[in-house]
Amino acid sequence: MQLETSRYRDTQQSIEARVQDLLSLMTLAEKIGQMTQVEKNSITPDDVKQYFIGSILSGGGGNPDPNTAENWRKMVQSYMQPSLETRLGIPLIYGSDAVHGHSNVVGATIFPHNVGLGATRDANLVERVGYATAKEILATNVHWNFAPAVSVPRDIRWGRSYEGFSENTAVVSELGAAYVRGLQTVIGDDRALGSVKHFVADGGTEWDSRADMPYTVANNWQAASENWRIDQGDARIDEETLRTVHLAPYKDAIEAGAENIMVSFSSWNGLKMHANTYLLTDVLKGEWGFEGFLVSDWMAVNQLTDDFYAAVVQSINAGLDMVMVPFDYKTFISTVTEAVQNGDISIERIDDAVSRILRAKFMWGLFEHPLTADNLLDTVRSEAHIAIAEEAVQKSLVLLKNENDALPLNTGQSLYVAGIAADDIGLACGGWTIEWQGGRGAITDGTTLLDGLKAIYGDDVQYDADANFVDKADVGVVVVAEEPYAEGEGDRDDLTLSEADSQLISKMREHCEQLILIVYSGRPIIISHVSDMCDAIVAAWLPGSEAQAIAPVLTGDVSFTGKLPFTWIASMEQLPQATLPASETPQWAFGHGL
Ligand code: BGC
Ligand code: BGC
């Protein structure tokens, strides 16, 4: 029987009174359940109820089948319902990585990845992107978005560089806070919760620093993949650098209303962040007075040591409030229970963790509105959201080079287009799109640059992915792209444009008077060996599902305004790019944009 008349249900009471009332009614099992976050395919709705689970998540690609917004809505409801049927009826909170729009959902608006938003330098626009994303996730009953990343990627070999707005802290701070404000805007009775990540200095790790960390394959599954070389590594920096470069954006995000922070897989001077009491508890919750809750990253607790009991005790005592387990929740729950019984985790620490989680659930209105307004479904890739995405695409474009009046294009000119990416939605979206690693092709609804050019030039534009043209056009446009990747799968010790793409550019050069190169990438890539062949070069980052919007900028109907959010290096010797000495000239400096 539910305690419907209890004080915690009374919206006239203060949030603190509601939290304290509810906490006083909870058993230890109910408390530990709140601290448990489980991956959706690893649990049944019955177990959600039996174990009082506080949160469920979809990891990258954790999609229903068929993958539609309507099915997402039903899927989330199927987990929410049993939580409402527990003794105290505490709603769970469902999370997913809507890191550039609701990017797991087929048919959602896919905005440019953060690197592109960084190029816009437009906080108002980023706020609107956050707001639009909130509507689309709420449409599917998802309340919690694991975004924004306020990473400050100092070395672009990192496969998560594109998740950061910029290598520059001030840009990250401003745009991160704007995103939080937009995302967390109240929408009718509903509101989305952000997760500011990954705390802290995830973008400050050193290449190969993971190699000498005390990992075993058992506690570090990526150790089995040789690609992961800087992601989840060690940031070897002093405290002043940590604070000024990497910590500052969290302060602005908290001031903008952030109530959740995700802890980083990475380490600071050899100590895993998930064990760092000083930063998680002393600085964040003490010095800064942060009242929100901290969530672990995916199975990150297991990385502390092979002894799971010790890892759980260490991380919860360091200040972790909720654990993204994400699979074996039964072992997690029994381990925490045992640790409390043994006195290795105090009940005060448990109560503090649970209070923080409950506070957010009350603040976000989950008790009153566990399920969201269904008319929000109309906003999923609505005209209004496409317009915001197209604006973001256009403002993200950085004109790196423009000689011989190559741009703007003149619609009277004949036009050849080459490169598979010119007509490929998956390549324009990059990682964290439908699947964790993203993928090529028509993985979701959207438009391509080729669509945009056809809309302007009609059938006069000729497209051949491999540039197999016979004659010569006035203008040739070549679109090259990085293959999609996510996390450490995208760590690279060579960022040079591929041989095949370099050859494609040479081939197109023979078939046009003027050559325009468009680069789709999650970071600067090395193109110094082909740039002399190009009359104009445009960095388009990972534009997302509305890439047709690039075309009007090429024709001059919309102006270029984007500025480089990262230093564009000329060679691999210039890494890490963010600390390139002034005596070294990069290909294009931070802030460049014609
Ligand atoms: C990533 C996080 C993400 C989480 C859930 C982790 O591997 O590091 O950024 O939010 O998975 O998908
Ligand atoms: C999941 C991601 C998660 C990653 C962690 C993947 O299987 O889909 O969400 O971030 O594992 O490595």
C-alpha cells in the first residue's frame, strides 16, 4: 500500500522537508536501490520493482525495436510503471546520451556535435539547441540527458574531442552553461535534467598514459582494444592547471542550475577520479557547496581494483551518489548492503547520497509527472527544430581558406561534386548517432549537402562519389569525412587525411577550374599536403542530420561566421595542439575563420 497522504507527496512542502520525510520512511534496501542505475536490457520491469531501482539507462545504441520515438516512449514507461508501484512509489529517472539531439532515436533532430557548436561561439543558439533537445527527449519520457560534456580537449588525438566545445576553457564554460540553461528549461509540467561530464580533466589526459596504469583486462575491458590510447588516461597536471583549464566550466554549469555531474573514467596524477575524495567531496560538495548528485560512468567503479567490494567502498566513500552499474545490479546491491552492515560505508553517507538523488527528483517534478506530455511527440524533428539545427550547421562552418574568389559559388557555374560524404547522413552525424559508434549511410532521417546543392542548382549539379568525370566543370566540390567513432575507439596517433581521400582531391583537381574542399571531422585533421590544390577549404565538423544547410553558405546567401574552436595543426609534431608554443605556426590558429 502506498503512503499517498505522506508529507513527501505534498507539493506545498519545501523540497527539503519532502526529502527528509521520504528518507525517514525508507528501508536500507530502498535507499540502495535509489543509488543503482541499470542498463535497460539487463533488467526486467519486475526487478525494477523488487530492487527499488532508482534509474535505468539506455547506453549508446540502447534502442527499442523498431527504433521510433513512440516506441521509446512506451519503453521508458514500461520501466517507470513498476517503480511507481513500489511501496513508496518513488519514480525512477531514465537517462540516455542525447549528446547532439536525441541521437539514439531514428527520426530525431541531430544537431552538430559540440565541436561545431563551439565554432559558432553563439551561446543563445546553444541554449536553443539544449531547449529543443529537452523537448525531444521528454517526448520519449526520458528525463535525464548525459550532456553536456564540458571537456576541454587539449590533445585532438583523443577520440572524444568532438564532444568538447573547444580546447579553450572560456568557450567551453560559456557554451556549457548555455546548454544547461536551455536543456533544463521547464516545459509545461515537464523538465529535463542534464549531466555535466566527465568530471574532471577527461580532456587533459596524456597519450599512452593508460599504459602504465594498474589495469587488468578484467577491470578494464578496453584494455583488450589497442585503439584506446588516450581516452580514460591520466591527466598529469598541477592543481592550478586542473582548476583553471578543466574545473572552471563546472562552476559555470552549476551556476546555470546543473544538479548532476558524471565522474570521469580518467585519472588525475595516477588516481582514478572515481576514487578522488578530494575533488568529488572536498572541492565539489564542500568548497563549492554543490547540492546535486554525482553519477559514475559506465562500469567505471570496476576499474578501481579487481576487488569489487573494495572498489564500491572506495568510490561511494569518495563521494559517488549513484552508480551506473550498469549490468550486474544484484551484486552491486548486495555489496553495498554488506559494506553498510560491516560499517565500511556509513549510513550517513548513504543518506547523503539518497537525499541528493531525491532532491533532484522532487525538483524535477518527477513525483507529480513521472510520465511526460504526449503532445511533445510532435516536436520530434519538427520544422522548428530543423530550423535551429540548420542555423547551427550554418554558423558552425569555418572558412579556412578562400583564394581566387572561389567562394561564394555563382549559380551560373557548372558544378561537379565528389566524395561519399556529400550524400551520406551517417558520416555527417559521426559517433553517438543511433549506435554508440555511429555508422555510415541513411541511419536516420535527414538531408545531405548534395540535397542542398541540388535544391539550388537543380539537375545541373553532377555527382560522382569517386570523381569519375570526363570533362571539366567550373567548380568542383569534394567532401571528405572521418569514419564515425566514439570514445577511445577514435583515439588516433595519425590524423592525416587518408590516402584515398588525398587521391580523390587530386583526381577532382583535373576536372575543375576551382576546387572547394569540405571537411567533415570531429577535430582538425592534417590536410597541409593537399591544401595547395584547393582554392577554398571549409571545416564543417560533424553537422548532423541537416547538412543541406551548408549549400546556401557556399553560394553566399548566408555568410560564413564560424571561428576555429581548436588550433588546426599542420603536422602531428604539433601535438598537443592546445599547448603549441608560440614559435610554432599551426596551419590555422585558434579563432581563425574567414
Ligand atoms: C560514456 C559516457 C556515457 C555513458 C552512458 C560511457 O561509456 O563515457 O559519456 O554517458 O557511457 O552511455
Ligand atoms: C555502450 C555505451 C557505453 C560503452 C562503454 C557501450 O557498449 O553502448 O553506452 O558508453 O559501452 O564502453
